[in-house]
Amino acid sequence: MEQKVREYVEGKVKELMEAHSCCAEAKAACQSWLEAVGTSREAEMTGKLISELEEDIMPIDGLIAFAGSEMGAQVFGAEQAKGVLAHAEEIKAAGAKYCDCPACAAVAAILEKKEEMLV
């Protein structure tokens, strides 16, 4: 991976780890990747990081379905779920493919560099 790409991804990985919406599994994968940067394990951990992030990013249709469900109302609270649903429908109409919470935004930015990361 080129140094410029590594530095970009490193910054986004740190952003992801700081995001309130980042799950524990993604944080662990990020930490493992950061520890492997510059070592013989970097390529292996890059693959694992990408796999984890591809599993974690929330497609916009999934967010819409969740926010509009009973479970979404339980997790977010009824009023906030309505707001999340409206926001998700709005960004989908504008062309969004994924949730735009801080964690998903960082993941999307990292995954945009996927091909460059695997070089």
C-alpha cells in the first residue's frame, strides 16, 4: 500500500474508532490493523479490516427497514426512530447507498480506497 493511501486510511480508521456509532468488533479490527501497520502482518490485517468493515457498513435500505421497525423504535426511542427514518429516506432520495452516521461515513471512506489498500 502506498504511503499516501496508508496515511489516509489510518486517519479514517482513527475517526471510525472515535465514532459513537462504531461497534466493538470494528474497533477491535481497527486496533489490530493499526498495530500491524508497517509490519509483516499489515497485508493480512488489511484484509481482515476490509472484511469487517464490509460486514458492518449499513446499507441505506437496511437502515430504513430498521428505523421503521418495532426494534428500531426500541433502540432509538419512538420519536428518534421517526427522525432517523425520515433522514434515511431523504438521503436515499439524494442517492445515498449507506447510512451516514459517523461510523458508516468513515467506513465508506475507507472502503473507497479498498483496491489501493490491497496493492
